[in-house]
Amino acid sequence: MSSLTPRKPAKQPCVLCQRIRGFLIAAAFLLVFMWSQPDWRLPVWLDLTTLVGDLFLFAFVALFCFKLWQHRRNNR
């Protein structure tokens, strides 16, 4: 008979590893979507560079406001 040793608890992945994993899953999903729809295009009236720039601006402003709100909430 062999003696059974207790299992070590599973180590939780770090936050950065979870973010990288989420990014890779999203990128894989996007690539599969693009591969399955090769003839899909944006409408002619929609400028892609303006859309991406506006999305980055919105994300920056939203993140800045959220971090400011967190900072003020924690310093009360």
C-alpha cells in the first residue's frame, strides 16, 4: 500500500495572468469571427480610424473618471 499525501491547494493565478488570458481569448474569438466572415465590411459612411480614436478617447475618459472616483472614495 502506498501512503496518500494530502494535495497542495491550487495556486491562484495573478491578476496580470488573468488579464493576459482574457486578452488572448478575446483575440482568438475576434480572429475566428474575422475568418468565418471574410466578406464582412463596415458601412461606407463609417470611418474606422475615427471610430477607433473615439473609442480610445471614451475608454480613457471613463477610466480616468473611475480612478478619480475611487481615489476620492478611499480618501474620505
